[in-house]
Amino acid sequence: MQKSGATDGVEDHPTVSFVMSVRNGERYLREAVQSLLNQSFGDFECIIVDSASTDATPVILQELAAQDGRIRLLTVPDVKLNQSQALNLGLAAARGTWIARMDADDRSHPQRLAKQLAFLSDHPTVGLLGTACRVVDGSGTVQQKLSQPLDDLAIRWTWLCHNPFLHASVMFRRLLVDGRAVRYDEKAPFHSDYLLWGQLMQQMQVANLGACLVDQRDHGDNYSLLKHNESQEAFKQLVKSNLQRLLPDQLWSDASVQRLRGMVLYPPYLKDYRTMREAAEVLQVWRRFKEQHANVGETHLEQVEREVLVQLLAAVPMSHMLQAWRCGLLKEVWQLNAGVVRQHLKFRVRRFTQGAPQPEAQGL
């Protein structure tokens, strides 16, 4: 492995270490790195691990490093490292209190570091912090905005079935509470970031900012898109493991796991007995999750519970509410939180009498 990069103007222990891995990233690399160098908060180092690039990536990196001493290059010219291996090399070289991730085809907002560090200063128990993002195409045009759950408990609930963080947006402590260095699982071909979040959540609180501080590039050459089917299958098995740990007495098939994932994030219209009973599986998982997190306080639990229940209620057409009661779904929701049911039905009736379209599966 070859190391290069000036150290002039860089503290031995900067506040933040950006860690980026790249292979053949010439198309967007300069723009990505420049977005880091343009940060309003300047006390950082930028560690870039180049693994066996055969395009102009090495030349671009040398040019950038010559222009700014905060850039440190780690070059592995003859070995194609997977992303976890490359990132771990960067983590081992990092000197900052905080690690900030960034991908070689994405962009960071100039205020990203400043806003994340300000939040972390105000919330010292939080050790992992992500942000919302804008999805941009290959030309940089914004396609959509993606948000994630903001609070610790909502993130933990989402993590059971989905990834609650945009990897390129996160900032986390370099060292765990027990002094061990944070590392990715190099044996996991996919979703090592998701596995890392699970480990970090065992030792610290987590959060997301609602502001879009990263532009995530969606250009068709992304590794996750090229390996989509394999990635989806691997993630489904991770979710199955989560559910089996949470409810060990229940048998989880691949089909039931996939169904539950959809119900948690985007429930379909619940118009028949089968889909309503499938939706009730979400309540079973929620009840167990609620038991395991009883120590966080009633206010936090009630807030997440309200979101879970309203999402399911909104998926039931008004004309099918009686059926939802008869099949047991509405009754189970009532038993969990009757106030949510009353409030939601009043809202739906008021909209109906005013001639407004029903929210159906889109929520309140």
C-alpha cells in the first residue's frame, strides 16, 4: 500500500476524518472531493483509498492532494479491495474524533460538517448521525428528496426491516465507548454499513438530520444497482435474522419477511381479509419491539407507535373499516392505542364530509 499527501496545515488530531473509497471513479471524483474541500468547517482530513484504479483516478487524486494538504491518499494499486476492506484501511489511518463518510460519486453540502457537528455538540449521547439527501442523476439534476426517521427509537424500529441511514451522509465516533476502533465487516459482500449501524446502536444513541446535506448520485453504474438482485436477497436474510431474534417462536419464511418489509414502509391498500391479517403481523412485531424498549419512556414510544398505527389505518379504505374490525386488525390497533383510532377516524370522516379525497395508503 502506498501512502501520500502533504500534512502542512493539518492537525495531528483533526476533529473529523472524511473516509472515501474509490475505484475507477474519474467521472465524478473531482466534484465529490471538491465538495469536501469547500466545507465551511475546515478542521478535517480527507482520507481517500484508491483500490486498483485503471482510469484517470490516480492522476486526479495526486492533483487534488497537491492542492490541499488535508487530503491523504492510500493507494492499493494491484488488489481489488471490496468496499469494507478499503474503508477499514481508511479508518485505520484516520486521526479524527469523528468519521464522516462520503462516496466518490456523491456531493456534500458546504454546511454539512458544521451542521452535523453542531447537532452532536448539543446531543452528546448521539454517536451516529446521518442526514436526508437529494437524489441526483448523472448530470447532477435533482430527481427527488429522500428523508429518514429522525429520532433514536424511530430509527431502531426502521432498522428492523430497512436501512435507516444514507451511508454517504453519516458521521460516527472513531472509537467505541470501550475504546475499540469502529470497523466494517469485511466478510459481508453487501450491507456492511447496515451491520455496522446495528453494532453502534448497541453502544450509543443515533439520529438523523432532516436537512438534505448530501447529494446521492444515481447513474446506473453504482455497485448497488449493478448487483441489485444479490443485494436484495442478502438484505432479506439480514431482516429475517432480526425478526427471528425478536420473535424466536415464530417461523419466518422469505415471503413473510418480504411482505412485512413492505407493510412497515409502504403498506398496500388493505381491502380484504388476507392483507388485513398480514398487516396485523406488523402489530405483533411492534408489540415485541415495544416490550424490549420499555425503558425509553412512554412519550417516545407513543410517538413512534402513533406513526406505525396511523400508517396502517390510512391503508384501510373507509368503506372497509367494518371488515377491518371483524377480521381483528382494527380491534388490535384499538387495544394498542384507542386514542389514535378515534383521532384518525374523525380526521377521515371530516375529510369525507368536506369532499376531500381520502388519504388511503398515503397517511394523514
